[in-house]
Amino acid sequence: MKIIKSAEFTADGAWGALDITTMHGISCRLHWTDAPYKWHVNDGEEVFAVMQGQVRMRVRRAGAEEVTILDAGDIFHAQPGDEHMAEPVGIARILVIEKEGSV
């Protein structure tokens, strides 16, 4: 059994992660960040839950960019092929559940 106090987790750099578990090829990781992630497309589904802070989630659809603000407690679900980029507003802690080894 593990108890993780997400508010206490920090990393040496942006998008540093604490591996929580891997279940049947699905990884569950807690990330700390203070900088944007790159534009990317996952090869599987991704669940992205903001634990602390605020994140601008940018999504490209049909050549147009959409921006949604995610607050603590909000969850973003990306389907395979959804191009997106997360940009924290200040410091954020994010729980990411996705296919093991995904970008």
C-alpha cells in the first residue's frame, strides 16, 4: 500500500515524475511542472487530472487551436490522435494515466 501526498511532491525539473504504478501496461504517474510540455499526440488514450494548480490545455482540431483552463480537480481525457499541449500557470501537479512508455 502507498499513500502519496501530491501537494508535497516536487521534482528536479519540469515534468519530473513519480511513478506510482503500472497496471496491465497502463502507467500512473504524478508530475510536477512549472513549464509547458511539447505539442504531442499519444498512441493511446490519456487521462490527465490536475491535482494542484492550473493548466492551460491547448488542443489542435482541424487546424484550429482551442484553449481550455483546467483547475485543480479537473480531468482531461485525450483520445488516440488528439494533438495537445499542457501549459501550467505557475506550478502544477498532475496525475497522468496512459499507456506505458507513451510520450
